[in-house]
Amino acid sequence: MKMSLVQLRPLLTRRGFSASSENLVASVLFERLPVVIPKIDPVVYAFQEFSFRWRQQYQRRYPDEFLDKSDARGKGDYQIDYVPAPRVTEADKNNDRRSLQRALDRRLYLLLYGNAYGAPSGKPVWHFPEKVYESEDTMRKCAESALKSVLGDLSNTYFVGNTPMAHMVVQPTEDQSRSTSFKRFFFKSQVIAKNKFNIGKCEDHVWVTKDELMEYFPEQAEFLNKMIIS
């Protein structure tokens, strides 16, 4: 059942949580799906080759006159030369993580470098697009606002579901004694028909794979491994 934050806040208060002492933050896991089919594992390829040759032994044999007619179909003066696009791009060769034209057979995730909620004041850090909940009807709307502030519009995005895919409670560190804990809700959104975005509201940005993502959040690697399947 869908419940808005307007309905949720009174429940939190009755359970002993104060809306003023525990903030809510919506973060967006913005991903680009694979552009090309991943390479087949050698073991899987060997099995498929074996299966094909095995089936060939028992395939139906057609009369020669039937095969002659089928070979004649579609013949003409035209010819199509198919040249597959390279799997390794210039961005791959240069390790340009600011480009979406890399790791074409993997999912990529957007990270921003700049000020983030809960980070030490004035210290830029790597983080997902985010926004503190204010007056939006739902956390999903808050997440949409977070991504829109970075991209400018949401015309080439698709939010997967209305509910968060995961959440975590962030506790203040020892040097943040005046800070309070807060909850971070993660929403998934995907790139639609776009290979370049004008990323704003940050000092820098990168598009990284799941493995590369762990380099930026080593302390949260276990949580991210469970949240991101591939």
C-alpha cells in the first residue's frame, strides 16, 4: 500500500521518532543498461557448440529440389555488408569515466562529486544524485526532483517503481557530534535513448560499473553489493 510522507511523519512521531531529529534523503541510482550483449563465457560457448552439433545429427533432411528453391529466394543485385560496431571504444582505451560510451556490455551508474548531505561542511565527496525531503507528496517525487536538478529534465529517464529499492540509516561520525542521524532512501532510474547528458550541480561526475563503484564507497561495499544485483 502506498503511503506518502505526509501520512508517514505522524507515525514516526508516535513511535518515538521526531521529524526534526531524523531527516529523510532521497538518492537516485541512475543507471545505463548494457548497449551490447555481454561476451559469452567460454564454458557456455563450448556447451552451445556441442548442443548444436548434437542436434545436427538428428535434423530433418529436406529434398534437394526444395533446398534449391529456398536458395534462389531473396537473390538480387543488392548486397548488404554488415560490419559490427567495436565493443571497445575510445573512452574504454582512455579510461574516460565521464563518458557514457564505455563498458558497453555492462551497466553504468552515475556518481557526482560535490557537496552532499551528511558530509563534513565544505568538503566535496562522491555521492549519488540526492535531495533532502521537504514538502513533496512522496519520496519518489523527491527523488525525481533530485535527478531533475542534475540533468535539467527527465525526458530521457525512467523511474523503476514508486517505492525505494533500499534504505540505510546514516549515523554521524565522531567529528560530527552536532549532527543527527538520517535515513537515505534509494530509488532506481534508467537512461532512455540517450548517450550523453549535460550533468550539472556538481564539480565532477563519472559513469562507473558496479565493480568500479566499490572504489568510491569502500566502507559501504557490502550494502551496495546487496542492493545492486549486477
